[in-house]
Amino acid sequence: MTVRGPQTMLGSAPVLLFRQFVNEDLGCASYLVGDREAGVAVAVDPPFAIEPLLAAARSEDVRIERVLETHTHADHVSGHGRFALEHGAPVSIHPLAEPEYPFDPLDDGLELRVGDVTIQVLHTPGHRPEHCAFVVDGRIALTGDSLFVGDAARPDLAVAAREGAEDLYRSLARLTALGDDVEVYPGHVAGSLCGGNMSSARSSTIAHERGSNSALAFRDVQEFVLVSASVSMPKPPTTERVVALNRGPWVAQPPEPTELDDVGDGTVLDVRPFEDHAAGHVPGAISVPVDGSSFGTKAGFVLLPGERVVLHARSRAEALDATAKLHAAGIFETAGYVLAPAAAEKLPTIAVEQLEELLDASDVQLVDVREMTERDGGYIPGSRNIPYRLLRKIGCGALERSKPVVTVCESGPRAAIAASLLQREGFEVSAVAGGGIADFAGDVVAFRRCGA
């Protein structure tokens, strides 16, 4: 797992320990908050890979005595179960989460003491009914999935979007009332599907967000609801299973995967770079490179729930990295990995510079695998729009099997995934893998939807 941190983010009083950890793959943030002198700390929204937080606690000579959850997460598996099982740490969450594990209830206005550090609980529903924010020593707001840097949370993952948006509007008002100097540390940064316009910045202030965050510009709740409830981005692919895992009994750390002699009847997830996949892969393998962005999310979109998955990796380290990222996204069905299987099938690629000539000279089906909202900004005339994430779910019935297919996206990675999915379905397919619509020199058409 690629985690940014630990980092001491604040020039604070000597007693306060405050560190932020960011999972770059899923765009999730976790925190370690404590009292150095008292030797105690709490973990806020810990990732399933708890090792970086434990290492930071050891380096600061503090003991993690509790886990605080802002809410039941829908896009990543929490590490609260591992803290409970491996370290005996109790977990606190708002009772509206209705967890199936032992917990200590949080309530609005509750003050928690961590040594001489005070953490105040603010009930901030909207993203989920149980959502809470935590205010540390009156000047640091851990806003979870409510107020982000540059955006606000989506309101449609747990309740009806309009109901969630109404609650979120009121919760944002509570947070902005904390004061301009209060620093904002969110539960997500750019790369997460829990918000649409998040900044890559790791922190902000109430004053900065008040002046720059479009989600805070509304003065009428109905206007906010109209915009906030109109969510166009897809939900995280493993939402239902991740919520069930995070609400259910503790999830323990599985054993490390082992190397297999052959793939057997498993679905092969090729986590090597796409260039390696194109040069030779196991027939039927799905290509999702682990060194690409949002690996866990992309894998979640193309793997079916419960199917036996075998990883094709270049090394044990690469297989372990992929496994950890799959676990974070709630995918635990990995049967093992192979390093040198029979890999005779190849996948053709074309350069974006060749695309216009190919379209003029050949009768091919061009499939734009971006999201519909991306396509509205400019698409190649005659192309068909099927987002890559839907190819396994809805099938390929809209495509003609007698004609070759070319896949294209904004810059290449999703077109490569889509081509591997279509090839395993028997299509003659090539991927525009070294560029995409952003680099296409031919004509494109822009589209503006009513009300946009």
C-alpha cells in the first residue's frame, strides 16, 4: 500500500501529536492524534493496513488506546478490526451506524480526553446518518466525509440523495461556524469517488474553504440540494460489500498469498505494466496495472463479487502490493499469484497519432470507455460510449463481433483495461494505450446537456 506519511502537519504545542496518513491509491486519509507527554494516542479512520500508524506510534513512544471512526466507510475497509483483534483497542462510532461489533457510542457534544488533548465530537450527518467530525483542541477539524478541500461529500451512498443533501447542508454550516482559523483535515483527497471536485491538497482552513469551496457558496438549502443531489460520478465499485465488512464482525488480516504452479480455474488479474500484458499474457487475463492510479477502484469495477482471483505479477513484492490494495478495497478472494505462467496471447496497440488514419481507412468500431460526463467535453464522431467499468457488468451486446474494435479513453490506461476485457470476450480489439482523446489531432465534438 502506498501511504503518504506519517507527517507532523502542525507547528503545535509540544503536548500535541498530530500525524496524517494518505492512501494514494484510494485517496483516503487517516490520522494519529495524541499526547506525547502522556504517551497515548487515538487512530482516526485507520486504513486496513495499520502498520504505518503502528510504526509512527512506536517512533513517538505512544500507545494507540482507541479507534475513532467518523462513519462506516463505503470505499475502503477500516483497520478498526485489526486494532481490536491484534491490540485490544476499543472502537468508538455513532450508534446510528448500527455496528455488529462491540463499540463505545459517540454523541454530539461529547468530549474525549487523550492525555491533555481534547477531542470534541460533532454529529455531522449527510454523507451517512452516523457521520461525525472531530475537533481537536478547538483548532483542528477532522471533517471525515463531510467537508473536503475544494468540495463536499456526496450524499447518496447511504440514504436518498435529497435527504442526505439536506442534512449535509446543515452539517457544513456547523463546520464553517467553528471559526476561520480552524484547520481542516478531511477524510479524502483527490482520487476518491466520495466527492467530485476534491483538491489534491491535504489540508486547508475554514477561511480558505469559505472563500474558494463552491459547496459552501449556497445560501439556500434547496439550491444546495438540487446541485449536491445530482451526483453524476459512479459509486465506489465495492460499496455494498465494504459497508458490510465495516459494519460487521471484526475483519482480521488474511495470510499472505502464496505462489501457485498454475492459474487453475481462477480469473487472472494481470497486475504487471500494460506493456508487459500486451506483449504476452494468460488467455482471458484482465489487465489492471498495480503501478497505475486507483488500482483498487479499477479492479473493483472489473472483478465480479466472490470470483476466485489469481494475480499475474512480475515478482512476489508486486503480488503482495496488489493484494494489499485489493484488501483495502474489500477484495479478499485472491487465491494466490503466478510469476511465469504460459502467456502466449498478445494484445495489439495503436498510437493515438495513427487513430485518425485508421478510422478513415478501416471499418472499425471505436469505443470511448470514459464516463459520459467526460465525453460531453469532447468526443470523436462515430464513437460509441461504453464506460470500461460496465463492460463485464452489462456485457458487450451493443458491439458487432464481426468488426474489429478499438478502445480509447482520455489518456490510455482505461482503454487498455477495456481492451483486455473485450479480448477475453472474443473480440478482435486494439487499444489506444499511449494517449487518448486529449492528444487526438482530428475533429472532436463537444456536447452540452440541458441544464448543464
